[in-house]
Amino acid sequence: MPFSIKSEHADKLLVELRELTGEGITEAITRSLEMRLTELKRQPRPDADRIRQLTQELRDTFAIPAWQPGDSELSSTHGSILYGDDGLPR
């Protein structure tokens, strides 16, 4: 899938990278993106940690069991929290 980068700075960086590595354009860009993604995935994610903490607090507050793959009780457990006996949303 072709794409175009309209930045002289990016073009200069790509030329320098290719000169140092001997890689083609596609390989240089792909490897650079892979390295950046790997680096980002290693960094702590405060938002994700906060979401996990809030999720646990909600489970504890409302006695909601954590969902497990293959859990057949998912709809009835959460349904009783979301819907009243009349089947309407609470």
C-alpha cells in the first residue's frame, strides 16, 4: 500500500538511515516503525493502569465477578446489574 510523506526533514532522516544501514525504503521504514512500537509497548501506561484500578474498584463495590473466557454466567451476572426484574434497564 503506497503512502507519501511530505516532509523534507523526514526525507533527510530516511536518506541518512538508509546510508547507515544499506536498507531499502520499505525495510528502513518498517524496521523503524517496529522499533518505535516495541519501545512504546515497553513503557508504563498510566491510563491503562488507572482503568484496571477503576475496574477492580467497580467489581469490588458491586460484587461483579471478573469475566473469564468461556464464562457462561456473563450475561446473567451482568444482566442482573444492568436490568431490573421487569427486563427494563435500571
